[in-house]
Amino acid sequence: MTKMPSFLASGAMIGWEAIEFELSRLYSVLAGDPDGAAMRDYGTPTIARLRLDDLSEKADQFFIKRPSQKREGQLRYFATRRNETR
């Protein structure tokens, strides 16, 4: 097994953290609290799958009130690609 140089591993972590930050911002917008306390709420579950489930639930609630198939499709497409960091 080849060990990854630490500078590469830290770069991947920074990419992952950036995605999580943006997902928390998206969650806060869907919750009606842009860049507010809802960002912290997004991070409450410690398992990524649970955070995405919560995000999906917020999206359901949001799009019931503000229907847009195009935007909902875009959101669901990009949210499922969270693990594709470089």
C-alpha cells in the first residue's frame, strides 16, 4: 500500500471541508436562516449520510413552498456528488 504524502492528504481534506461548508450554507438557506444558526444545525449529525438526509428533508420542505423542478433537480444532483472531491 502506497502512503499518500501529507500535503496531498491535507489538500483533499481542505476540498472536503469546503464542500461541507457550502452544504451547511445551502442548508441554512433552505431552512430560511441564510448563514445563521442553521449552519451549525447542519453539522449536528456526525455522519455525512445523516447530514445529507437532513439536507434532503429541508429541500423537500423548501420546494413544497417554492416549487421549481429545475432547481430541485440541480440541488439533488450536486448534493449526491459530495464525495467527489479532488
